[in-house]
Amino acid sequence: MNVTGPSFQTPECRGFYEYWQSLPRHNLAPTSEIFLDASNPRYAPFVYILEFSGSDIVIRLMGTALVERWKADRTGEKFLTTQDAETKKVFLTNCSHIVSMPCGLRATNRFRLSAGQRVSTEAIALPLAPGPGRPQRFVSYSQMFEEPSDEDKVGGWEDVVDHEWIDLGAGVPDYFLTEQKK
């Protein structure tokens, strides 16, 4: 689905988007340095900064609330290490649009918890303009709809429930790649 304005389900994701839009731009996106220098304590605990590294995405920053949610600080690690090759390929393809166009992506995702419960999050991913000689990066912010118990940790991504591309001025992709269910 292509749209020109996001239809957020949570006020937190809408607020993060508005905050990101308020930052000074280099072309259509703020740089990592601008984003980090203007860090907003309201949103920082729920932020990932992700970086393309060859055929992987590496977590460069993981907010404290995400560390608590996942029960681990994965800063410096590869993203999607528990996913199969097809899921990883789909994720990489969709994320490459975010930094190459650039554009944004709003999605509702379903996760499985360690105790088997399923929870959903609304997430937004937005580009960060690379500095000279720097790899492509994007920032992701998310809010859970259901709160897991303190003992539960997020066990793994399951599915994209809905999604929409966000036009930041350079257009949006013609498609959203999805994993073919077997």
C-alpha cells in the first residue's frame, strides 16, 4: 500500500515521526550525528539505529527499553540472527528502500514471546543520511500494544500484520516484499 501520510495506531509512533521530521536535514533525512545530538529522552529508550554492513544489518544503538524488552543488549550484533535466510532477505530488501530512496516505513509486526504468547508492535523506520564515507543507516522506533510479563522476553519476529510506505519527498517503492508462507 502506498500512501503519502502515515496512519499511525499509537500516539508514540506519531510523536516520534513528528520529532524526526523536525530535525535539520541533509537532503531528505537528518544525519546520524544530527539525530544523536538532538536525542529526545522521550523516544531514545525505544530506538534502534541499524546500519548496513555487506549483506547484513548491524545494530549500532539499542535503546534501554529495547534492551529490557529483549532481555539483552545486542548493540554491535547482526540483526535478525534467529530468522531464516528467506525472512532475512525480505527484511534486507525492504530496508534497502528506506535508505536508497529515501522513504519511511510504518508497520504492525507480530512477535512470539519466550512463553509462547504473541504480541504486536507498531514500528516506524526512517532513514538517516550517511556522512562522507559512512555506511547507510536508518532509525527504528516501536511501541508494543500488549505488555509482556517481566520474565517473558521477545523470542522472535513472526509476521508483518500491516504496513505502509511513507513518502518523504522522493516517492515510495511500488511494492512491499513479503515472505512466501510455506
